[in-house]
Amino acid sequence: MVKQAGFVNTTDAPITLALTLTATGENGAAAPADMFTLGATSVTVPAGARAEVPVTFNVGVSAPRGDYTAVITATAGNGTTVQVTVGATKTMPTHKLTVNLIGRDGAPAAPNSEIDVFDLDTGSYFNAFTVHDGIATLAVPSGRYSVMAFIDTLDAGGYHLSDETMGGSPEMAITGDVTVTIDARQGQEVRFETPEESEPIGYKLGYMRQASNGLAIINIQGKGTQIWDHVYVIPTAPVTVGYFEPIISERRYAPVIRASFDAREDRDDRDGRHGRPGASIPLEPVVNALRLDGHRKLTAVAIGAGRPEDVAGRRDIAGKLAVITRDRDLKYADQIATAASAGAAAAVIVNDMPGAFLAVLPGPISLTGTAIPAYTLNQDDGRTLLDRIAAGRTVINLHGVAVSPFVYNAVYATPGQILASPVVKVTRDNSAIFDTVYHGAKGTLVGDTQPWYRWYTNISANIVNWFPAQTRRQEWYSTGNVGLPLRDVTWMQKAFVVSTNIFYNYTDSLRVYNPGDRGTETWLGAGSGPASPGAAYATRDGDTLTLNIQDFSDSGEGHVGFLGARGDSVSTKVYRNGQQIAQGTRILSNSPIATTPEEAIYRVTLDTKQAYWSPLATSVSTAWTFKSARTDSRQALSLLWPRYDFGTDRANTVRGDRTHHFGLDLVSQAGANIGNMRGVEISVSDDDGATWRPATIKAKQDGYTVKVTNPDTGFVSLRIKAWDANGNQVDQTLIRAYAVR
């Protein structure tokens, strides 16, 4: 490839220029010496004229693909210089890669099905989405590639996603134009087998693919509603280049509803003209509707579209299962309310079109948004139900679970390949199991997510699962019986306290479990103050202090929150020998504090106020006093933290108008210079700190027992001062430590 470099002489005498060339790549490194060549080492430019010199870009020179720059320096006899820049891009011949995606229904994949093409040698990444024909084309150079796809299949109505399939070839050579067909019908359903019957609310599906040079792509996708509960993978051969890890996860709960025709009542339909006797009915709960808890046997009655005129004067609806036909002119809430007004015990809305049917009631998140339990049913099964009702008495067995007593957190990964039989067996032997309680006021909701991480991930998107406060359940962690060991997955749970704003959440420390681990966990319990060791640290390295003390915590070790929403305030100050040396809304590890080498007395204060997280710990003031001098290495600072065990119930309350005993411990970081405790003083208040009275303290082997007299109702606040023989001290005022009932 040849281009001309031009030089113009505006003087009235010819000028001879000596020419040199320097070439670099896009990273600034020198290009191969023969990549650019000049047609001459000098040029004479006539007076008032232009002269050109050919510059050749030698495309055959062995060099990486990319942009290259040549700078030609022209020097006149008097030392004057001028530079001309020439650029070129080295590319490789490309081939047409056609990827044809077929859905599980045999039709072209749904629009926006995704295709990843990844060069296993260079780490170059190409991405495409299908439009309407399931086909995408890309131009790629020769090489070794991973070609993977996420194939979406729409339901019969062409509106909702019915299932998703991941598959392709994680390792293939491309040396010319080629068509790759990825057929979702070859996929195998990923099945999670659990000790108790369970169902997912969505899933995560994806993979990590690493090239031979260490570069990698990670594509993990999530779906988060109850109608997306089928996921498939297409088996592959083991890879020989780089690293490949397909990964699927689900959070599985007790089924919200199970329904079936009552076989003993089917004497009039033994030939199955209107559905097999005892057959199941695939109901889906209406989102935000009241949930049935327990067993009911109800006679089904059809009430048309559920308009007021459809039920007027009818006496056959009370105590029955009202079956409603969907009407686009009516709101689901109104149809359900009409059935409830007629005395129905529950309602089912039958779809008026093919495909899945997800009904969501507007408004805030709720588990009691209707007067009666309500469900949806697809058109085909709905017709069967309506035909049976028309033929005679139809009895339906319902079994509902309002709050799941368990959650299975299951991750399935098979490094190297996608296996032909993707079955995950979750058992007690291959699981960690924790008995977990969520405190809070009765009638309120709390939520949680359970993000998991692998060595190659550092972010995780999750859907919050909401359930009633005061729930107690078993939480399982498992990677099943094949593939990745449980110890190779890291977990970090979050608990949410305000259903209208997910900013209000507590985050757990990162945790690793092993099969057979057992334990208990409490979330949102009374005792909220600054985070303590296990989630916080305070260190000195040389003449630098580092404070990582999160604003807020609950009674569970490792649980922390960050104030900053409406009505919250945080103030942190650091003093050395009584002089302030730092302040801010919060001082964390990304804001180290410079200090002086000599030993000094330090005081760190952290004051917080909040009004929306909890009715407890509305104002907390903590001050740590300790001595410190220059260190040769990173060392823990000698801070004391109070840790309380108030002995509350799940509503964070204790009985009023009586003597109450609670536990107190003083904890510190490992390696801190803590001496024997010399004193502890505690005062209590029944009026949010307006007046105080002393409490009785008794030392025991592992801490202290505090004796107080609770008021009849309201809240109890605490003020504590504790110090040791080395001069370390903590002062804390905790307004509304716990509630009294």
C-alpha cells in the first residue's frame, strides 16, 4: 500500500530536504523496521512548487493487528525541520460467520437472542443479537473461537418468554465463511432436585470463557419472575484451550400454590372428556394478592368476566372458587374484588389468549393486596376447567404456602464443558444449612437477596424476595452432587427493611460454606450501632490511621448498613490529644488519616441519626478512646465495641413492667492492645434520653449481665461507659435500644 507524502516550498529558491522515518504501534512501541519504507532519503522541492515522496505500508510484515503511525522528518540545510504524519491500520482477512438460532419450538429464535463470539487466542470479542429470522452475521478473522448463544423461545401467544437455552461451541476453528446452527431443541433442562418440593422465582444462566492469553468474557444473565422457570443447556465437548465454566443458579422456595381436580368428586367424568380425574392445574399466583396458607377443597363456579352484573343475585358463589374470564377492559383487582364481594373464597382468572399469563396488581409490594387469594390460568387449561364446570360439579383441591419455610440457594457449574445430564441433587449431605430468623414489626415486609460470586466475578445483580417480618426458615447452600465444590463459591446475603426503597439494606460479610456446615442466623435484630469486628476494622500502619467502621449494624455479626437516605445523618471526627485532625460524614478505608509518630491519646466519634430504617437505634453516639504511636507494620488499633444480647422476641420487644436481664460483651480486634477490664457503667432511660437512671451490672465468665426495670410500654435507651487497664475506653449512647410491649 503506497501513499504520497507532500512537501511545499513557498520560497523563490529550491530546497533540498533530508528525510528520516520513525514508526510506532498503537501502544507507542516501535513498529517493525520495514513496516513503513520511504521511496527516497531526500527530496528537492522546486521554488514555489510541491514535491512528493512515496511511503509504502508493507502489509505483509509480521506484526499484530492494529493502528500504526509513521512520522517523516524533513530537515533543510539550514537545520529547519518539518514533519509529516502517515497512518495505517493492519487488519486480517475476515470471514463471514453466520449464526442461525432455532428456538425450542422449531421456529427462529425470538428477537434479541444473544450471540457471543470470542477469539480464544487474542481475546477479541464480537457480539450480536437476532432480529426476526433468528440469524445474525459477523465478520471475523481466521482463528480459534468460542461461539455461544442465549436462545429465547416465546410462548404460544408470542408475548412472554417461555424458556431460555444456552449453548453453542465453546471451541471451534474458523478458516473461511461458515454457518453455525445452534438448535435449542438439543438442550437438556437443568433440573434442581431438592429434599422438599420447590420451585424457583427466576434464575441466573451464563458462562465464563477465558482465552489462552488470560483475557476472558463473562456473560451471566438473570430472569426474575415466577413464569420463567425452565432453563436448558446444550451439551458440549470438553474444551482444550483456555478455561470454560457454564454456571446456573436458582433460589427455590415452597410452591406458592398447587391445585388439582379432586378425583373422588369426578364420578361424572371417568372418561376424562374434560381433563383427567385428579389432574393438576397449573395455577400461578397473582402478584401482590393474598396468599392461601394450607389446604382448601373448593367447588369451582364460573362468573364470566367478573363484572358486578355477572354476580348480581347469585347465591352459588359464596365459599366457592370463582373462575373469571380475563377481560382487557377490566382491571385484575376489580375482577377479584367483585368475586370477593359475592363471597368467593378464592379466584382464578383465565387468560383470553394463548401463552403464559402473569398478572401483577399495581401498588406497593404486598402479600395481602386482595381480600381473597387469587391466581391466573393459561387459556388451554382454563378452557378445560370451564368445560368441567359446565358439565357438572367440579371440586378443586388447593394447597397454598403463604411463606416458604425454606429457601434452597443452589449453584450448578461444571468447569470445562456443559454436561449431557444437567441434574443437580441438593441433599443434606452436600449442603450448608442455617436456621434463620428475620425480626421486625408484625404486618411489615422484609426482603433478601443472596448474591454468589466466583473467582472471576465481582458484581452481581439480584431480584429482592419479599416476605413477612418475623419469618423463620431454613436457608440451604449447595452446589449439588456434581461439578463445582461448595467451598469454591462465595456468598454475601443482603436483607432489606423498607419495601418501597431498596436503599435500606444490611449487607453480610463474604462467606464460604462447606457441606455439613450448620448454624443459626438472625437478621434485623435489636442492637443497632456501628459495625463491630467481623465487619469493621481500625488499623495503624506507620503514621497512617485507617478506619473502616460502617455506620449501622443489626444484632447479627457481620451485618452492616450505610446511612444516607432521607432523614439520615452521619458525623465522624478524629482527635489527637484533644485536637481535631479529621472529620467527615464517614471515614472509611479509602480515606486514610495522616498523623504524627509520637504516642498520643486518640478519640474517634461516630454519631448517627435515622428515622426510616427501624423504630430502634434512632440516634447512636459512639466514642472510642485509645493510645497509639508509630508502628513498623499494620497493626490493629485498641478499640472496644459493646455487643448486646437483649433477648427480644421477633418483633424486637420484651415484656414491660418487670425486671429484665440482658447480656453485654465488650469485643475488640485480633491483635489489639486490650487490657483487663477495669470498669463498666450503664444507665437506662425510658424517655429517649431526657432522664437517666443507673442499671445493675454483674460480671460473668464471658461478659456481663445487665439488670433493668422495663416501663409498661415504649422504648428503653442505654448509655454505657467501659474502660480497661491500658486506658482504652468506649462511650456509647443508644436511643431506643429495644421496644417494650
